[in-house]
Amino acid sequence: MNKTLLLILCDFLLLNLLALSRWDRTEPPTAPAVAARPASAQDDVVAALRLSLEEEKANREKLARDLAATRDESRSRAAVLDQARVRTTELSERLQKTEQEATRLAQQAQMETERSRAALESIRAEAESLRQAKEKLRTEADALRSQLTVAEVQAKSSEEKAKLTAASLRQAEEEKKKLIEQNQSLSQGVSQLAEKSGQITREIREYRPIAPNALYAGYLDRRATVRLMAERPSAQGQRVRRTESRAILLTDGTRTAALVPLSQTPFDLGDAEGSWDSLTGTLTLPPPSNFPQPLPNLESLQGSDPRLLLAPVPLALVEKHPELAYRIASDPFRFPKALLISPSGKGYGECSFKLEPSFPGYLEMDSRFLNRLQGEYAPEAGDIVLSLNGEFLGVMINDRFCALVSSLLPGPGLPLDSKGASRSAGETLAILKKRASALDSPLR
């Protein structure tokens, strides 16, 4: 315990003792001289206490001065300590930066050393390859010298042989001229015969019908797939229409396209002058080229029914497999019958047709009710119509008329745009609607 605190406690206890003591009871009543003795002792105690209090006051003043000096010294030390801490932090940061810079320089030096070592190894390898090339060139030069010597000797002997064979060559040239004249006359005859034979073969192939079963099996293997998606605004929000149709590939010898009826797309003639937020499409060719390709646009057909559309196919996709595309019939009226195949591939059958002068560009199919009762194939809208030799004729627009396709010349297009609204598609549909409304009622 602190000495000063102990002294204060003792003084406090002594004062309490003096204040609580009953001095009148302890004093003897008869002796006044004796009564003066406690009074002098009390004065001594008071004096001692006063002296103790003065010493305590002096000690407290000294402690206050020491405390102030200690506080000032602590503040100065704290300031010095803060400065030292700031200096230490700065030195630590500088040391860390120095270490990082040293690490970076060491890594850079290591990389430069590795590069120098690699460059040195490369130079050594190049020097070794140059030395080997030099040795090789020296060996080849020696071989060429020996070959040159041999060639000079052979040249001399060849000159002598050439002189001997010159006369025989002149004679051979004369005989060769005679043989060439004879061969020319023979080749002309053979070429003419081959041309006639090729023409005859083509005519036989074109005029010979193919079995319907074979045509149907070929159709199933040559169908492409067209997927279209259209998004347009409506009162209920965004409306999305998706379609997937099996299309047939056509070629006219210069370009190839997939034929898609308008009824198998997200559009119809009632969408004329409309707009869409997004139009996208893909084309998937039959195996082995069965990877989906994006479609940039759809095209209408010039000189054909406005309800038929084309999906252009890049030449690079079909140049390896040209047999996938059907050729457009060069003579649609060669056979009195045609093969009709449902677009889904569920049915097929032969059907006779005739020309209707009132409707050029269309064939009238025999769709009498009696034929249906007899079990013959009944034409329906959307059926694919093939010639009996495997060429493409057209598409049924209803259960009676077939729209002929005589060329693949594109008309107004329907651009497919996935990034924004497209009004040009609605304008094209308006043109097609106007063309469709101009058709006679049996063709609608």
C-alpha cells in the first residue's frame, strides 16, 4: 500500500477516536492538577495532527507537481512515439516497395537471363545447322562436279546418237503425220457417235418413268427442315409464333433454294402492313449436312403463286451433295400423270392432270369423288407434285389446282431480323396479298 495513503488512514482513524471518546468520564473529579494533564496531551495530539496535515499538504503539492511534470513528460514522449510510429510506417512502406521492386528486378533479371540463354542456344543451334549445311553443300558440290564430268561424256555420246537418230526421226514424223490424219478422222466419228449415244441415253432416262415407291423413298431422304420464329406486340403483351416445316430443295442449275408454302410459316396474308419485334429462322439440310444454318430472309417467287416462298441456300452447303436438290421440270407435260406426296410424308399416290387454258401456270388435278371411293390418293393443299421422272412440278394450293414452279427468280423478300422491328416484311405481305386477291376464285 502507498505510504501516503497509509498515513492518511491513520490520521483519519485517530481523529475519529478523539472525536468519539468521552473525556469527562475518565477525568478524576478531585484533582484539578490532574485535569490539566489531558488538556496538554490533547493539544499535543492536535499539534501532531496539524503537523501531519501540513506534511500531507506538502506531500500532495509535491505529488501534484510531480504528476504535472510526469504528464508533460508523457505528452512529449507520446508525441515522440507518434512521430516514431509515423516514421516506422513510412519506413515499412518504403521497405515493402523496395522489396517489391527488388523482386520485380530479380524476376526481370531472371527472365532476361532465360532469354539470353535461349538466344544463345538458338545461336548455337543455327551455327550448328549452318555448319552442317556448309558440309552438305560441299558434298553436293563434289557430287555435282562428278556428275558434270559424266554428263559431258554422255553429251558427247548423245550428240553422236542424235546425228544417227535425226534421219530416223524425219521418217517417223512423216509416218506420224499420216497417223494423225487417220486418227482425226476416226476421233470425229467416235465423238459424233458418243454425242448421239449421250443424247439417246438422256432421252431414254428423261422419258422413262421411275417407280413411285423409289420417288417417295427419295423424297423422305431429301427433305430439309425450316424453323421460323416471329415476335410481335399485341394488346396482351408480346406474342410469339413458332413453326417447323419440312421443305424440299429445288435447283434451276444456277441457284438452290428451299420451297416453303406461306401456310407453313408464322405469316399469313392478313399480316399485311404489320410490324414485328423479331424475325428469325434456320435451315437444316438433310444428312449428312444436318447442321442448322441461319436464314437471312425469305423470298417470294416471280411468275408463280404468291403463296409460295423460297429460303435461299448458299452454294457451299450443297456443292458437296448436289443430289439433295430436285431439278425443276423442263417439260412438265411429258407424262399424263404426276406423283403427289403429302408434305409430312404420310401418304403418296399417282394422279392424272390436265391443262386449263383459263389458268396459265396451274395444273388441274383429277380430284373426283369417285376416285376417292376407289381408294386412290386424294390431292390436298400443300402436297408436293413431282413428275414421274423425278423432276419437280409444283405445289397443290388447294385440293384441285397445282401451282407450277418454272424458275427460281426471287421476288419481294421478307427480311429476317432478330434485333428490331421490321416493317418491310409487312410491306412484302401486302404486295403478296394484292397478287393473291387478283387470282380467280378457283385458285384462292
